[in-house]
Amino acid sequence: APRWFVLLTKGCAGYHHRGQIALLCDCDCHRLGIQWGDSPRLKEGGITMRFGLFYTLRFPEPWSQEGEYKCLWETVEQVTYAEEMGFEGLWLTEHHFIPTWSMCAAPEVILSAISQRTSKIRLGIAVVMSPIHHPLHIAVKTATLDLLSNGRVDLGVGRSTTPLQLTPFGVQLEDTRDMVDEALSIIPRMWT
């Protein structure tokens, strides 16, 4: 079964950002004073730090079909290269109707393409906006991706904080907390 987590709205201490690419790490690197650009295999006091990429797939104006195509395929190529360079994880985030922030409306589809060109890098969705999806669909799509990737999927479940991404799907912001709780009670059971 895929690994999964819940995104907290306050953010994460293990998050570095530079331009449109961010790195997520699994140790207390801020306390150790490790900064962006340090080696992905850096050892500090016996701690091995693993790095991964976080993509929002920003798509600046002017918008065009050619630009969207280029953005998606460049992402696939970059992640393939990142795996060769030793990066151990990729996270894509789901967003809708805000292409200047992110044009990644179907992260599981993009990750599926990437899964066929890579063999080691973990593939994560951070996060799927569970209030606009049925929990069973989330479970089935994630499990299918996990099978196609040979067990390399991590799933993050969360909600949007803006009606812009919710109301076109008929979802009200005030209902999203209960919807996330429901998804979290259903999805793990579907994988067992």
C-alpha cells in the first residue's frame, strides 16, 4: 500500500525554497544549519539527509498549449535527471484554476508518466484535495499508481483554503474539514 500523510496547515520545518523548486527533507536540517545547495548525500554528525523535489508546475503568462506541453515534459525530464543525481523523492501538489501558481490539476497522471521513466525516486502527491474527490477514487488511483511505480508512492491528503478551487466543484470551504476527516477514515481501509 502507498505511504500517506496529512498536510498540516502551518507548514513544515523541513522545507527549503528557492525559485520554483523546493526541497523536502526528513531530518532536522534547520537545527543543523544545513542550507539549500548542500550535497544530497550530506552527512552531519552521522545523520544522512535525503533530498526530494517539490514542484508546483507554475505556468506564467502568456498561456499557450505549447507552453503547457513544454512545462509538463520538462518536468518529466528534470525528475528523470534528478533521480540520476541521487534525489530520492518528488512531490507534486494538486491545484485548480490558478495556472500562475500551479497547473497541476492531475498529479497522479503526471506521476504515472514519471514512474515509467524512473525506478528509484519516491513519487508523492502533496496534497490531493480530498474534498473535491470521492475517497474511493483517491484510494483506487493512488493504489494503481503505486502498482505501476513498483511501490514508490506517498500520498498527502489535504484541503484547499480558497473557495476559488472548491466552488466550481460544488464544495463549500466550511465543509472541507469534515470531508478530509471522512477521506482519512476511508482511504487507508481501502488499501488493507
